[in-house]
Amino acid sequence: MPSASWSATPSSAASNSPPSTRSRNSASMDADSGWDADAWGEAMDKYWDEYDDLGTGPDARGPKLLRIEEEPQNKLWRVRQTFADPNGYDDWGISAEIDLAASDAEGRAVVRITDVGQL
């Protein structure tokens, strides 16, 4: 089970509810790309079966664990945020696509989650 300091989203950081409840409450924003609360829960349950902690400090959010592949011809970025696991294996993460044209049109980042899991 995750440590008490774990948080997946800014809104969950202020919550005292268990991580599974927090992620289910905040997952609706990804439902359009197929990542509803059940999909997030299933993916993260697999992570928690393997690890007891998920780093959220500066190193976890730094450039070492973030990969961005730019595809200017498609006006797209493919990104991978690797999880900072306690063993340092760096073999789990979130993959997504950022639609740059749609982001410009909507005035916000248009992100589509494509995978959450082990590499």
C-alpha cells in the first residue's frame, strides 16, 4: 500500500482519503481518452502490487524522468513521465500525447493519456 505522503494530483494532496479514492475522484478529467476511474485504479493497483511508495519530490518531477518527443509535422508531442519508484528501476510511468494545434485553439493543454504502466 502507498505511503501516507503519496499524492497523484494537486487536488489529492489536500485530501486525507486513501490514494485509490483520491485517484478515482480526479480521474474524470481523463475519461475522454479512455482513462476513467476504473482504468486508473487498475493501472495503479498493478504499480502498488510491486512497490510501496511513489516519489513526488523534485527529482520525481525533474527532467531525468520526463521524455518529450516532438513531432512538429503532426503538431504533436509524445511524452512519458516515468514514476520515481523506491528501487530506482524507473520502469513504470504515464505515456500521453499533447495535441499542439488543439491546445492552441482551446487555450489549454490538450492531453490524451495513451498508457499507464510498466515499460
